[in-house]
Amino acid sequence: MPEKLRIIQNKINNKAQLIAVSKFRTIDEILHLYHLGQRHFAENRVQELMEKKDKLPNDILWHVIGTLQSNKVKYIAPFVHCIHSVDGEKLAVEINKQAQKQNRIIHALFQLHIAQEDTKQGFQPDELIDLLNRQVLQSLSNINWVGVMAMATNTKNSKQIESEFHQTKLIFDKIKQDFFSDKPDFKELSMGMSGDYEIALQQGATIVRIGSLLF
Ligand SMILES: *Cc1c(COP(=O)(O)O)cnc(C)c1O
């Protein structure tokens, strides 16, 4: 029986980067994937991340994917690789400030609210484009903006998921063209989880965030 990691990697087939979502998982479960070569892991709660990271190898690249409160940024700023869940100006300003204090550049993505669900976080596309027009976010020199993250509605309707990911890709392309055309690092479309990553790949995802299917 091949490892779940290999099965998923084969399906991704180098079309995207796989981030292992390790929330709720034990240190041993994470180490198992680490020893198979996985280096990118994601957590959605700062407290859980802080408890785990000191018990794990320090060449893991940590991604934060959950709603992030500004007052918690200082804890992760010394080591976090990438924050996928930037959903407001205040949070972005705080990430930049804490990155500056640590003399680091933190990678970040704009989280877009695309799903037909109020519970999901993220910028409304118009709100993000307005901030970008005013050069508010691009001027934060210790953030390297690498792309856009979105979650589709939690539904069995694959047509709806496909349409939401397609819409996200169109907005991503527009933002890249209008605001980041001179920034080759702005190339990531982080979308797709265990239940919908194959649809996300078809719609142009460059990063998939997979938890339950991997463990
Ligand atoms: C939990 C989570 C995932 C992974 O979900 P699975 O269904 O377990 O693959 C991906 N992205 C975000 C933002 C999450 O919170």
C-alpha cells in the first residue's frame, strides 16, 4: 500500500506545491510525513503552532492558514515562512511591523472571500483592489506578496466549487496584471483542500493545502 503522501503527490503531478495541513495532528504524525520528505506544513491556530514547532525539526517551513489576530503576529514573526490568511489592512501593517523588528521578510497572500458562506474570512475583491489602488499594501517593505488564497463553499456541488475557483483565478490574474506585473514572486494561487483539490488544480491552483486526506 503506497503512502497517502505519494498518492496525492502523483495526482498533483508537479502542477502545484503541496502544503500538509497539520492542525489537530500529533508530533509523531507530522514527523512521519517529514521523514518522507515533506517540508511545508500549515497550522491555523497560533497557539497550536507555537506548541508544536519547538518539538519539530527547524527546517520545516511553516505556513499560517487560519484567521490571524493582529495581536498574535508577534509570536510567529520570528520564524513563520508564509501567511495565507491576510484579510485586512490592519493585519498587514502589523505583519510588516513585526517582520521589520525581526529583520525578516515574511511571505504573504491575500485571502479572498469567494465562498457563499458568511463564516469564511477574506477581502471582498473590490475592497482589496481599492487598497491596492491606493498603494497601501505594496508599500509594506517587509512583506513579500506572493499571491492569493481562497476557500470554496463547503458543498457537494462540484460545479459551484469549479465556478468559485475559476472566479478566484480571474481575480488573481487581474491583480497580478494590474499591480504586480513587475513582481515575479507574485505567482501563487493557494486553493484546494482534501475535498476539492482536484478541481482547484484544474482551475490553476499552484498551492494546495491538504489535511485530512494525508493523515
Ligand atoms: C483545515 C484547512 C485546510 C485543510 O483541510 P482538509 O479538508 O483537512 O484538507 C485547508 N485550508 C484551510 C484554511 C484550513 O483551515
